[in-house]
Amino acid sequence: MARPLPLTPSRKGRGDCFARVPPPLAGGGRGRGQQVITTREALRFGAVLLREAGIDNPRLEARLLLGHATGLEQAALLADPMAPVPTDPYAALLARRAAHEPLAFILGTREFWSLPFEVSPATLIPRPESESLIEAALALFPDRSAVRRILDLGTGTGCLILAALDEFPGAFGVGVDRAPQAAALARRNAVRLGLARRAEFLAGDWAGAIGGCFEIVLCNPPYIESGDIAALMPEISRHEPLGALDGGADGLDAYRRLLPELPRLLAPAGAGLLEMGQGQTDALMALAAGVGLTTSTVLDLAGIPRVLVCRARP
């Protein structure tokens, strides 16, 4: 059993997570010469370091990072608080998080709609409020068998289209993203979730190369005003792709391109479900009416209008 080292989190440089742990000796990455501490000490000092860095939920994140560094599930990690932990991998992960790299990018995965998704800096990290689009789709189509084709524009990780396919078992989905890396990531997620046979992912610019009609069209476009991006949390402004965030001067540039495409893409009883930002409802309803669409909205769990529901006029 390892003896705890008398460590203190460094206040001089947050990248030096354990101030009194010397650099690994030659071959340290292979288990020789590495410094070790106990699980209890690792969690305590990790939580202090993350708290000093301004990270929310530092104790939880320290546990998740330690589990990732050791390859242990949370229950196994906490079962023996005196178990030895090599400092090298854990310190490196703490340094990345203390520099406000998103936890999801460090862990490599994020849950959405109770499904695990691989993530990367090529895409937005799936967010809980985006689950409102899936909830809206289920409310609009209680007969799951009525949905045969689903389109997801700006698919990113593929979280929207794959969550929808998980709920509509008879449907086939198409996801489009202008970033080839994002389309490839979404395809890997489809394989991982056992949905690859029911989904296709394309690299393209919105709906320009898409034909046919869909019962559901999903989209989480960039809708943050350009002037507001610098003030976002550093996890977002420094690490997530600008093209997936920046909606132009008023945040509506993407909608001006997307809404005119919906009348030709929607099946007669179909619905376009677009995520939107706070305060954008009136402007988007006006834009949609101008291209022949009727609209309604769906609130997220915080009571904010989050989903613009668009239908073609009869």
C-alpha cells in the first residue's frame, strides 16, 4: 500500500498540479520511477486544485478525471481509498481541466439522451437543452411508426439524429455537416450505438445537396451573436468550434439560410425542429412566416423557448 506524499496544490502555476511531485524519472510512463499517492489524497488535492481554478463541481470532476487516468469505474475507485495512484497521468489531466479545457474533451465522451457519444474539438459538445428537440419530436409523432425519414443539418457528433433513430425504430436518418471530421465522428458514434445500418452521414453545406422529403428535420444551428462569443465561458469560447457557435451579428444568419429550405424538405405532415437562443423567438417566427411556414415553440426544462417547430402551410 502506498504511503501518502505530503503534497500541496501549486498556487504558482496551475499546470503544476502537484507542486512537490518531481518530474517522472526515465521510464516513468511505464511504471518505473513514478511518484504515487493514495486515492484519497489524489481526490482531495485534485478537488482543491480545480476549485482554485474556478471549476464548478471540483470534487465530482476530480473523481471523473482520476477514474479516467486509472481506467477504473467510480465504484471500484472509491472502494479502496488507500489504493496507490500514479501521479503522472492524473496530474496531466488535472492540468488540462484547470486550464478550462472541457471535461468532455478530456474524457472523450459525453452522454446525451442517456446514450454515450464520442466527442472531439471538431464539434460542439452535446448539451442537455438540445434534448428538447427530441422531446418535441416524440410529442409531435406519438405514433413512432409514422416517421420513416429524419434529417439532421449540422449533425456534429450525431447526437440528435442518433437519439431520434433510437426512439423511432422504423426510421432512416441522414446527417449533414460541413466539417468532414464531424461527419466521420458522427459515423463512428452510429457504429458504436448499433445504428450504422439506419444512418448515413455526409459532408456538405447545410441542405444544398439534399433532396427528398422528411417527416422530421432537426437542426441546432449556430445562434450566438458574434459580439457575445468572447464573453462566453472559456470552455466554450476557447475550445469549441467557432463555426458552430457564431450566428452572425444578430445570431440569425444560419436561420436565414435554413428556413427557406424547409418547405421543400418537409413531408406533407412533417416538422422542422430548430434549436434557438433566448430572445430569438419573434424574429425567427417572422422569418419562417416569410417563407411560408407556420410555427410554434417548445420550452426547455428552464422554461426558455428552445425549439422552433416549423410546418409547411396546407
